[in-house]
Amino acid sequence: MSTRSTSTVPRAWRSLACALLVAGSLAACGDDNDSSTTGSSSTPASTAPTSSPTPAAPAAVVLGVQGVDYGYVLSQPSVPAGPVRIDFSNPGKEYHMLEGGLLLAGKTIADVQKALMSDDQGAFATVFAEPDGEALGGPNVLAPGAATSVTVTTFKPGTYAFLCFFSVKGTQAPHFTRGMLTSLEVTAATSPAPAEPTADAEISIDEKGITGVEALKSGKGTFKITNTGTRPHSLPVLAYVGDTTFEVADKYFEDTLDKGKPESPNPPARIEGGLSRLAPGAVTYLHLDLKPGRYAVLDIEGSTDEEEAPEYYKVNPKTSKFEFTVV
């Protein structure tokens, strides 16, 4: 599944993203040298100190995000650094994405808007901490009516900007020009941090393929995903309609999402979230609750060599897809 330019912003930010858990350990509060002493009958025995109970980890932080036509509705304006579950839904009539990045200190959404409208390819470097796009490992692209959930592990304290690069139907105007641009404040981590989600299975991704991907066959559960490679990777989820093949679906998305052709009222497939760009060495958790049907998970590999991958993202040719049926 290829990507093509939709604006003058850096290539990584122009991608469709189809193609945010480091939990602190809880230390015991008890005294390791507890003991009781004995003495004469006139000296009462000392009472052994009791250990304080280990504080329970707080409930997981959940950030609800609705991608509407055209804007974002956040359930709260800020979250603490650490594990954050993002429940991303699309109640609108067009495809939406949740691309985000940490702003440099003192920068605001107004600065982001100015950079977005600039023809200067270096404008993002004056606004974003990572001007080529931050691989947060958050939710992937959503079709109208779809929803996806991901627990992000890489949020740092500061201000993040989130925006959508899809074009308004029938125009070349990106959604962010119509108001699909917002900010999220990430505060210092709480202590103790929320516990990690309990994973039903673990999956690792690198440039050689996906290990453990067969666990997704159930279509339900929490999956710990680690990028053990040297490049960013994404795992979008495609839902096939009827007997559609991957080749038909891929061509459809290339024509509609990439080239701007009108969408069919009966599309051959839908993109129903999954995992967006995950940085090398990072961990994220994908929460699935898929309806019965045929699906494909794609390994979208980010290249750091523009000559090798001039469109920045490509389906990994070694393990391009994993198709499965949820019953």
C-alpha cells in the first residue's frame, strides 16, 4: 500500500499511517530487618513493626478521542506521562487519522498551523521535537463508523499536536485546514504509575517479519507489540468485504485515499485501525474486539533511506500481510 504527497509537509507526516507504557515498578514499603526481641519478665517484649501495604497501582489512564468531520473531541485535555489507553473512534462520514507529535517548548497549535501552511520544508523543525514525525505507536487510520484501541507507552511531558492529513471529499484541502487539529497536554508521570495491561499474547516486529502474529486469529484480546527492528513499523487492520482479495483492496485504497478518486458506496474493504508507526525498541499494546469476518494485518515498514523507499512507507515484501478469519 503506497502513500503519496498531499501537502508540502515532510514526507513522514504526509503518509496515511496505514499504510502512545513504561510502567514504574512498585517498591515494597516494608522494613527488611523486622525482628522481635525478648528480655526479662520486667522488660516487655518489643513489638515487631508491621509492614505498610504496597500501594495499589492506579487505574489505567484512558483517553477517548472521536475523529469527527472535521475535528477531534477529546474526553480530557491532559494525561500523565506513562501508560495511556487511547480509544479512537470515527463517527464521521470520511476516513480519519490521529497523527501526533511532541511540540518544542513554548510552541502552540498556532505555530503548528503556520508551519503546515508554509512552503518551507524546514518549518516543522522549528515547531516539532521530531520534525519528521513521531513514531508514538498510537491508533491507525479509521474508516467511518470504526473504532480501535491502543495503549501508548511513549508519551513524554509536554504539549502534543494531533492532526489529520486526509483530504476533504472532492477537494485537495487536508482535514486539518477545516479544523481537524488539536493539542494534548502530557503532565509529569504519577507515582506509582498505572500498571501495564495484561497481555494475552506477545508479538514482535522487525525487518525480517512478524513473530507471534498467529495470536491475532482470535480477533479479541490485548496484544503486547514490540518493535525489535531498526525502523518504524505499523500494523493496520483491514476488514475484507465478501470474497475480496488483498490486491483488489490495495488498489481501491490507492485510488481513493491516495489519488483522491470517489469512494464506492460498497467498498471492497475497510481500514479498521490497528497500530500506527511504532519506533524501534518501543512497546505498545493493541486491544482487539473484531466482529466475525475476514481480515488482514499488514506490516508497513518505514524506511530511513529515501532513495530506497521514495514514498517513505511500503508493505514489507518479506511478510507483507497476515490474513485470518474471525468466527
